[in-house]
Amino acid sequence: MSTPPLSGIRIFDMTRVLAGPYSTALLADLGAEVIKLEPPTGDEYRHIGPFRDGESALFQLTNRGKQSIAIDLRLPEGQRLARDLAATCDVAVENFRPGVAAKLGLDAATLRARRPDMIYASISGFGQTGPWTGQPAYDLVVQALSGLMSVNGEEGGAPLKVGESYGDLMGGLFASWAILAALFRRATTGEGATIDVSMHDALFSLLPTAHAQYLFADREPARVGNRHPLSTPFGCYQAKDGLIAICVLNEKHFAAFAGLIGHPDLPSDPKFATDSARTENEPALKSLIELWLATMTADEAVAVLSATGIPCAPIRSFPAAANSEQTRERGLVSSLPHDRLGTVPVVGQPVRFDEGKPLSSTSAPALGADADRVLSRCLNLAQADIAALRASGVLTE
């Protein structure tokens, strides 16, 4: 791609840990200049393992393409310097607990008073309003309160968290989506925007199957394990050496599938004639399917089902997924140069533009490594001024 989509956009990144850094990393991949503000001790993720030669893998994966400046915001001079930097940026992003940005003079009202066309995005656990706004917002807490855990888990078993920090990731993803929408509006109207992104809201919005059951059918969604709550057969079934995912999407598929497993009469049986009937009688149908699968390995079953056009797949381990031909061909795992480590693996944004996959050109920065360059370019500060800021403790590295 000759010109990255966000070329010329400068972002003041006040975020840390995961939700905010993930959001701004996506924007850095698209060509935005991202100035990462860190405290003297650095983003908390710099201190969370796993580590390679002292460098945090999580920090590397979520802070590629950024420039780091470490400012002590406990000092009035540090707050003033941060406000000056923010005024040179098109976008500001923060994920402090609600109220903290205002205490630092880095809230939307303060920064947009100085630059009205700024896009200011706040990412928090429960948003800037509402009775839960001040609650601590760890991903597990948000998964618990959003309803996600209540519908995730084995049938008849306990609620189960998703095995990744989805509250953080989805909050970050929606924040980047909202920032792009606000930038588009600004390009046509000149207006800035103040964006309020809640991790809780993000997760709740991503439960359409539960919404359908509760809001339309007045039915409390239940945990159903590895099967679909509304369609059957659509789930994971036991073959001789492991589980296989099978997705029967329509009546034509089911007729073909029934013949394949040796029961061509199933579509005419009232217990299995419709998708809803099959779901009501799922245990009986599952028994027939697994009786057929018992003599085959997962790979053998996939070959037979695929030849009939039935969507299916073995359940792969993460190493197998990371090293698959599909992953390699699509360039999902890349590498970037790193001052200490030589190169580091990164997983950038996944979307292709004009057949290209945008990715930041630099790895995650060392703490405060870009202060001189950022301050001289953005604020035209001389080296003597920057040295004075260091001497006063405002700048650290």
C-alpha cells in the first residue's frame, strides 16, 4: 500500500495495560503516528511476563509502532507538558479510571477547549456514566457482569470465562472503530468528538444469540458447551481420537448428513425434521452422530464430511494454528526489528487493503526512548530545554 490510511494523523496515547494499547496499536498499523505517554516506571505491561531477555512479550505485542515519552504527571510541570503535547495531536486516547484524567488536567473538556477538533476517546470498564462507573474493571469482572460468562461453559456446568481478555480487546477494538468514524466526520464537518467506550457495553453488545433468546423469545439463555444453542447439529462431536466441529447449516445439508451417517430417514422423523426440533432432541441426535464417528479418526471424518460439502474441522492446538499454511499464507505472524532482541514476532491488525496488510514498521519502544525526538518535533523545544526537563524530574527514561 503506497499511502497508509491514517498517514498524517497524530495520536496522543495515554493508555496502559491492554484495552487502550491494543486500540492504538491497531491505529499505528494503519499509519498513524502514536506518541505513548508513560509514567516514570513505564506501562504496567512492561513488568508482566512472559519475558525474552527482560522484554515483556505482552508489551511488545500491543505497543508496536509507537514512540515513548515518560513524563511524571505527579508534577504540575509534567501535566502542563502533557497538555502541550496533546494539543499537537488529532486524537487523544486514555483508559484511566473515570475521574483521574480530569484530576490531571488531561480530560476531554480541558484538551478540547484548547483544540476543539480533537477526537478524544476514553476507554473504561463501565463507561463515564452509570452506577458502576467507578468500579475497578478487570477483564474477569467485566466478563462476569456482562452476561458473557453466564452463557459460556459446559451444559449443566459452572459459568466459564473466555480464555482471553476479551473485555479489554473488544473495548479496544470498538475504540479504534469509533475513532475512525469520528475522524471521517471531522474530515467532512471539521467537528471533533468525545468518545465514551465501555468494556462492559462492548461485551454485552457481542451476545446477539443471547439477545435473541431473552429479548425476543423471553427465554433465559443457558450454557450449552460446544454446541449452538439454537441450531443442531452444530457443535463438537467425539471421533475415535478427538473432537471434530460439524456445522449443518440448512435442511439440504442435514439431508446429506443424515444419509452419510447411515440414517437417511431422519429428515422425515418429526423429532429431527426441523432445526428447532433437532435442537430439542439434541442428545438423541448426538448419540447417532458419535456412533458413526466412533470408527474414524478426526482427520478421516473431516475428509468424508468435506467431500459431501458439510462444513467441519478438527480442533487444532494453538501451535498447530500458528504454524498452519493458512496462517503463513495470510501473513498473520510477522516480525519487526528490535534494538535489544534483534527481531520480535508480532500479530498486527488482520485486515487487508488493496491486497496488502498494513503493519507498523517499528517494534515497541524502550521507555522514554523518543522524548527528544517527540519534543523537538512537536513542540520545537531545544536540547537545553529538554535537558532542563530531565533535570527537574519531569522527564525520565
